[in-house]
Amino acid sequence: PSPPPPPSPPPPDCPSPPTPELNKTAIRGALRTFTKELANVPDVLNKTYFANASLQLPQWHICTIVQQCLDPPIMGRIGDMPPKAVRALHTALHLAMSDDAHNLLLKQMHSNLLLGELQDWANSCPGDCYELRDASGQLERGLVNLTDRGYKIPANRTECGDLRAAEPPNYTFWRCYEKPRLLHKANIDTETGRYGLGNIFKEPHIHARNNFFDFASVYGDLVGEGPFGFRFSGHHLDINYGFKADGSVDDLPVFLGHNPLVVPGTTPPVVRSHDDEPIVDDRGHEYLSWRSFAGLSMFPRAVHLVFGAARPLNNQSFIPLKMWNSTSWWGGLELKSGKNIKDYPHLDMSTMEEEDFGEVWELIAYTLRFSRGHRGTESEKDLFRAQGRLVWTSDHPPEEYMPSSEADLLEENFYYVRAETDEWLFFVMINHKLMMELH
């Protein structure tokens, strides 16, 4: 018999075949409907619609993407909006993006809900209060049993959370009786490569993953032919469109993050039978997404592209982690002492082999096409080819770690790649904010 054909590569989430220009009239009309549907909630409308289109860029702030501002004064919360308004907003998004890109947006929003299930279980499961053995609040590297990271103290869940919130803080965490046991991590210490212990008790309140933490704003002329624009923003996503008076379209900045990339395969205990009859208590409606997607790669195209873009990287373009600062306010890294990529050895993208450049470019284009949809990206590709500078870092020496399999993403590894031109900044970062005990 003939040998089986080789496996097909993962299908792209955001393909970019040529298509006609954006239907600006239809987008404007959808946004006009959106604002009309907000008329009965004037407090929301006043935070969402601004007649002056020139305010769009000055009012942009990154805080909504990493949930550092929970009720921004210049964006309306989706959870406060009537369903007809939300439908009109997504009509505008679908028209401005592409069908595939809008589906990717919806999948990322679903992923946020799934992440909420993970952190809710970690915060509400039956368990015990533990205090971290490390007095500085840093976590020992590697997959360490939670009982080895701390010692049990006599406190219920509320008391354990109060201890964690005290000043100075007590580094307490909650350990579930049953698996899965999750530990929430704060920012990475770039000097030691160790994460700090997060405060899982606050997460459902300050980082709830629901539609009250998705936001929208609309700008400009929605009835005539003047400039207009809109923004949709939330955890790990940000999309902006500005339709200019000269007919051009600005679709930057754009941000797309995926969490979890791979869903933990171990799920909370089942408390209902397969036919939905209660067994112990009536909690069968909880963790449905987690159970449904357990063990799956939620974003296989992104995973595939991360592996491909890692192949051209080399030791010369590696900047040790201790040379960076962790910048939690925008979820990335910045070089210390005001330095930039040009101050260090870096990979000149104009000298890369065509295949290697193509691997890196496809990762950049994955994010760009999230807002660009089917419209072309050739000018940006040419710019990165001519001016691009590429560096990377990790919490391991460069010869010890390079992501090449899903196992690398599930383990406790930190990985950051940064590409720049004179005007553009792109980065991809893999870190772990919720760590599962595997023992």
C-alpha cells in the first residue's frame, strides 16, 4: 500500500486573500445603531461616544488590555450595555475585520471565560490555607509540590485572603484538597528569574474575566461623511479603527494575547452524572468550558507560529533576562537604563534568509491580521524586512531553552521575543500566571 500522506499544517486562524475595500458606510451605520441603542443608558453613552474624532488616539490607554483600570472614564463597559447595542457593535467589528478574524476574537473572549473558571476554582475549592516558606514572596523555580512550597496554617478561606491582603503582606495561598491544584503567580523578577506569589483571593474581583471588563468607545461623525472610528478592548485584546477624512484607515494599535494556549487536562471533580442528574450538590453548571476543552490547544495556529519563529533565533541575539525590567502596566519587558535594541547585538532582519524571515513575519502578521482582516500587509512586511531588529530572552540560558513543542508551553518557562522598526514595536511573550501542581 502507498504510504500515508504527510500531515497538513494547522489551518490559519486569519488567512489574508485579497478582498474589496472596507464598507465604511455599513460600519458607520452599525456604529450609529450602536449609539442609538445606548440612548436609554445615558451614563454609559456619555463614556462611550465622543463626537470629536481627533480624541481617539489621545484617549487610547493600554490599561484595559491588562485589566489595570476596571472602570475607565473614556470607555463604556460591555456588561452595562443592552444586547441590541452589543450586537450592533459586533456587526461593526465583523465588517471591519474578517470572518476568520472576528471568530478569533470570539474565541479569545471565550478563552477569557475559561481562564475565569480556572481562577475561580483555585479561589473557591475546598482546601487549606498555606503560607509560603520564602519570606520574600518568590516562588522556587520548577514544578514543586505546593506542600513543599509552604506550610499549613489554621485559617479559613476568608481569613487566608485577609492575611494575604495585609500590610506588610503575608504570603498565603490556598491549596485545594482535590486536584487540580493551581497557584497564582505575579510578575517575574528579572534578576532571579523567579515569579512572585500572586494574590488568588483578589483575582475574581480585580481580574474577573467577564463582559464587565470588555470595553468599547466610538468617535466622530456617525451621520455624515466626516472622520470616525471605534475601539474594542478587553483582557488580552485591543482593536482600533480610525476612518480618516482623506479616506485612509488606521487599524493600530492592535494587541492579541492567548491564555490559556493549552487548556489544563485535569479538571475539577465532577459533581453530576453524565445525564445531568445531581450527585453530591448542584454545581454541575460550573467549569463547563474547562471540562469541554480539557487538554486541547485553543489556538493551534499561534502555537505553530511561535515554534516556527523560534528557529532563526541565535545566541548572539539573546539579551539576558537580568538586563530587562518587567513592566506589569503593559504586560511586557523594557530594557534597563533607558537602553534599546540598538545598544545590544541583535538579529538584523534585512540579512536573514528568506525562509527564516518568513517564519518571523508570519508571527508578526498573525497579530496584524487580527485587525487588518483580509486587507494587505505588504507595506509592513517590507518595512520589517528593511529595518527590523530582533532580540529575545528567557529565564534559561539560550542554549538550554527554545520552545519547540506543546510540552515547552505547559512547563514553567518564560520566553520573550521583540522585533522593532523605527516606528513599530512587536513582541510575543509566553509566561505562566496560573501554575498547576503536577505531583
